[in-house]
Amino acid sequence: MKKSVLITLLLMAAVGLSAQEFNCKVQINTQQVQGFDRSVITNLKTAITEFMNNRKWTDYNFKPEERIECTLLFTVSQLVSSDEFKGSFNIVMQRPVYKTNYRSPLLNMIDKNIQFHYTASQAMNFSDNTYSDNLTSLLAFYAYMMLGIDFDSFANQGGTAYYEKAMAVVQTAQTSNYTGWQAHESQKNRYHFVEGFLNKAYEGLRTFLYQYHRLGLDVMADDVAGGRKKILASLAQLKSVNEKRPGLYNLQLILDAKRSEIINIFSKANMNEKNSMINIMSQTDPPNGNKYRQVLSMK
């Protein structure tokens, strides 16, 4: 009887582990500030890690190898008070590529407007459509955004439900006095980050995420030339969005994440493909045109 109960508990634990969506590594940099209780930072790191990794964010059961790999670096630039922190989030996320050990970068961004209260005994409570505090709203927003981007990379327009959840976080957080949530504050903040993916005018960004990753990268283990051809075709989606809205925040974030990878993919392409990629990307990402032209000398 005891053995049966033990097996049941182990199975339940295994199911719980497979259900979690994130493998989020949290780092906190406090080099810019002094004179505070270091134990609070240790507790904060643990609290953020557990909030991201132990909470169930979707109705899907993720296998361990399917979990979203991400790193969240919080750089503390100012102690507003003994329990109020100000600084920036650097968020990096990656996606596994089918039949390889390679992980493709999906996001590498910095949010410079991070501010929240935290005490060592603070409960990390979050409920959709309800504002509790700025820390959990920030973490939930980026969790849903990462889920949206990840799902978009596996299915065309697959991340809509998570972008909608992220927008709901924005709308509830707009009742607070914290910056980063309002449309009028900046063209490069949390509101515009999620709005850029929900706006039908820019849906080419989401089509790109699917075509580039699922139809391109995921087939390259079996068909390098075929996968690269799909990736080349997907770049036209970025060019189209840039023509509609040059400098769009979301487009810049995608370019920052994918630029080096695109160059690497086409380093061994034939000359026609190299020239086609350079033509598209030099128009889409003009400040970095010379970086793309480097492929001409690569073999």
C-alpha cells in the first residue's frame, strides 16, 4: 500500500515538472548600489525564480526539453527606499531547433523602466485581470510575451492568446503610478511591445517568426538548402513591415535577436542567396547593412 502511494506521488511530481513552461535563470546585479541588506537580494532572486518557473502559465504540458530557456538579469541602479528598487531588466530567450542541440535566440531586450517594492516576506501573488503589485505584473507581462513569441515560432499566429493576456496585464497595471505601461509615454515600452504583435498591420512579424523557425530552421538538420530557402523567403516579411512602419519597436527587437544568426546562416549560402539576403536586410536594417555584406567574403 505504501509503495503504491509512493509511486502515485512520484508520478504526480513528474507530471508537475513536465507542466512548467519556463527554465528561467535569474541574476541580480547590485554593483551600482551600496548600503542594503544583501539577504533581501537573495530572497528576491529566489522569489522571481520560483514565480517564473513554478507557476503554471498555460494549459499545455511542456516536456523538460520543450521548456522555454530564458535569462532575466535585473540590474539595480537605485534604491528609492529600503524596500523599493529601480533599475532595468535584460531579458534573453531561446528556442530549441528540431533535431539539434542548437538554441535559436528569439528575444534579447532591455527594459530600462523597472521599479517595484519588495520585502523579504512579500507574497508573490498574481491573478489575471487583477493588479496586485508592479513586480508580479512585470514578471507576468514578460512571461506572457515570451510565451506568445515562442508559440508564434511553432504555429502561424499561435501566440495570440498570450499576447492578449499580456495586454490585459498592461491594462490593469495602467491603474498604478509606475512607468512603462502607458501608450503615450514612449514608442518603446511595454504597451507598444505587445500592441505591435496584436496589431494586424504588422502581422508580418509573427508570420516571420513561424516561417523562419518552423519552416526554416527546424528542417535544416535534414535539408540545409531547403531550410535556408524558406528562411530567405521569410525575410521579406520583415522588409514589408519596415516599409509600413520604419523603426517599429518590435521589428528592432527581432532584428537585434536574429541579426548575427542570419549572417551565420547565409555565410555558406550560394552567391545568389547571399545577394538576395543582403538586398533585403540592407533595406530592412540599414544601420547594419555592412554587417550583412560580410557574408560575401565568407565560405
